[in-house]
Amino acid sequence: MHALSRLLLQGARRGTARELSSLPLSGLPESVTIYEVGPRDGLQNEKQNIPTDVKVAFINKLSSAGFRAIEATSFVSPKWVPQLADAPEVMRRIERRPGVAYPVLTPNLKGVENAIKAGAQHVAIFGAASEAFSKKNINCSVDESLKRFEEVVAAAKKAGVQVRGYVSCVVGCPYSGKVDPKAAAAVAGALDAMGCYEVSMGDTTGVGTPASVSRMFEETLKVVPAQRLAAHMHDTYGQAVANILASLQLGVRVIDSSVAGLGGCPYAKGASGNVATEDVVYLLDGLGIRHGLDLDAILDAGAFICAALGRPSQSKAAQALLAKRAAAAAAAA
């Protein structure tokens, strides 16, 4: 019998409930940074037009929740992502708090130049571990994309702007199926060598499990140290929180997430939202891992953007906590 199963059975026999924090979970960090992607990755695929005022207010609400990094928007061609065509105005109008970074996605040299003009101090570039996805997403091979990114990184560094790297489809591709962990590690290593301060490993279609995500990170850790890696998990098959736990046990200390579970990839059919920030915070609280965030403020930000979009939060934790909040308010009335 597995050690965890024996512990649970022993607890049941004694008639006691064992807390998750008391179970033998190894390798967990003492603190974690949550990198909020809701304003960019969460909203980019929305069909309805979202007013700039709403985007700015959303980011400002997130700023008050304690995040150290909020991915604000993307400097891509409006032809490809019309939802984010107002990127310069968003960057001009948000209230920038001391100690908070507001990175933006920049797919090419023109994007990074426009981002710098708009006052961005952090930008992000994105490659893929899958040849098929790379060709569908950015119309070039993996090697060609990395070559293009060299000039983007050089331009950013010249302007004193920090660069983050993304690797998409690190365990599975919507066009070619399973992805070799070595392929994901190779792209991550290239971005790290290029000068990215951090490389985020993305399960773009949410097909990963703790086993496949662990294999991917184990391979990647051979070429990039844990302190320069992040986990970016989508929840298509309900595995995101479990995959994050597996990532934490391997030393990853930065988690990408999106308030209310917003998001999806316009180039990955069937990909549902990012893991919900509220669910990640609930997990970290249960594990006793510090994150520095105000969960009530996050709930408020999620409620705000969901009201603007006209639909409920996809976060299970948010649904439960907001219901509890409403019940308490009703009882006090």
C-alpha cells in the first residue's frame, strides 16, 4: 500500500481527519510568487468588446491585492488579437504601484518597440515546444522563432527592459499530440541562455497530468535552475492544481494564474481557461506556503471582471467563498 494511503487509513481508523499540511509532501518551498495573467491571457480570447475603462479598473483592483507581477496586455497586431488593440492606452492609464511589475507580451521587434514607447519595463516573448504549434501560432519553425527572439531580447536589454520567456505546449500539442520533455527543455534552455530572467512552462491545452508535468520539469531542470522557472497551467481536464503541486515539489516557485479562471488560447482549439488564482491561493494556504496576497481583494477583482463579462467565475474556490460571503451578509442583515 502507498505511504499516503496507509496514513489516510490509519487516520480513518482513529476517527480523525488529517490536514493536508500534515501529510508527507516533500520539496515544497516556503514562499511562492503568483504571476497574474488575467488582464492579458485571461481577456485576449474574449469575443465581446471589453471597454478600456474596464481593463484599467480590473488591473487597478489586482494591484491592490498584493501581486508583484500583473501581465497587463499584449503589443500584438490588432489584426490577430483585436481585444488588446488598446494596449498603449491601457499602459498609459493604469495606476502603477511601487514594487509591482506590469509586463506585456511582445511577439516581435515591432511589438517590443511599441511596448517600450508605452513605458513597459518588462516584456515577454513566447515560443513553443511543438513545431506544429509554432507554425500555426507564429508562422515559423521553433528554431526560426528563437532566432527572431534574439533581436527582441537585444532591443529590450538595450532599453533596460527585462524579458520573460514563455514556452507553449510543453506536454501536449493540439495538432501533433504528446510533446517530448526534451523538446520543451531545449526551448526553455535557449530562452534562458538568451537572457530571459524567467521562463514560464505552459501546458497550453491543459492536457498534462502530474506525471507528464513532472517529467517535463525534471528534464527542464537539467538546463534551467528552478529559481528561473515558472509553471503556467490550464485547467481543461481539471488537472491544473494537481500539476501545480507537482511543480512545487520540484522546486518551482513562480505560478502563473488568472483571476476567475479566465483565459484560453486563440490558436489552441478546445483550450479552456488558466488555472484560477483563487484556487491556487487556496491550495497555498492549505499547504502553509506564503504568497503575500489578499484573497478578499482577489475575490473582489474576480467578481468585478465576471460582472463585466456577464458570466460566473470559473474558480471553484471563488464560488464557495463568495457564497459563504453572501450567506454571512444575509445573516447579518
